[in-house]
Amino acid sequence: MILATQIRVGMILLLEKELWRVTYMMHVTPGKGVACVQTKLKNVITGKNLEQRFRSNDKVEKASLDHRKMQFLFAEPTGFVFMDQESYEQMALTQELVDGQSQYFQEGTDYDVVFFEGTPVGLELPLTIDLEVDYAPPEIKKATATNSLRPVRLVNGMEVNAPGFVKTGDVIRVNTETNEYLERVK
């Protein structure tokens, strides 16, 4: 059991004997009254959405999950194929289980696949991932003291705002939770 204030996006909760993935979470502190945590949940099995409000001192049950390191092999029309690093067994995860995280998949990279009672229920990305810049517009010199951000396109097709010194071919580190530029790696 965890406090409602410890709920994070991506976490899987056990509510009324069903698994729910947190897709949105906001801590609300009204001027008057009790602070609460407003969440949007998605049922892992059925895909049904639910909005739930918890008081700050409420306790919720975090699902007891197993994590296995699995290597991403390739994408196919029905999902994404991963290989267990210990048994070399291949498993396909559906698009619904991956839920928008596929933009960060790189062939040959290890990811944590989450299981509940032997059934895959999701995937945990690393907090940061390094990606190569596919296209960066030319830097425009300005007479300003602040560093302005501009959109750059990465090899996976994603766009992030990066400083002007980032050029095509550079490798940058991106936060997988916020999709924001963190730093230039190479």
C-alpha cells in the first residue's frame, strides 16, 4: 500500500481487483478543504478509462509486479517483439500495452517488461535515452543574452526543442517522461 501522493504516471494500481495504469496525475491543493490527487486511469485489460480522485492521506494498492529485462528486436504490424535475455523466448507486446512508448524503441536495446502473474502488462522505459539528431535548422545569431530553443527532429521522427548549438548528427539525451531535451552527449 502506498499513499495517494506517491502515485506517479505509468504506475499500475490494483483497484477493485482490476489493474489500472495511471495515465495522468495532478496533486490539487485547494485554498479551502483537503488536498487531493486527481488521476486518470486506464484499465490494463479492457482499455476502459476512469477518472479517480484520492484524498492525500488515502492508501492505494500498488500492483505486485515482476520486471524482466527483455531486448527489443523489431516491430511488426500487430505489435513489438521482445526477447527474454535469460530464456531467449520471444514475446510480442501489443500497441495498447506499449501505449505511446514505441517512439523510444531501438533495436538491440534492453527494456524492463512488466508482468503481473505471468502476463505482460506494460513496459518501463529508462528515465533518459540518447538519440541522434536527424535534422536541426541552421542557428540564427541573435543579439540576446538568453539561449533560445528551436525544434530539432530525431532519428525516431520525434521533435524536441533544443538549444541552437545542437546540430544535425549530434547525439542528445532526452527525458522519456517529459519528452524534453536534457543535454548533448556527442
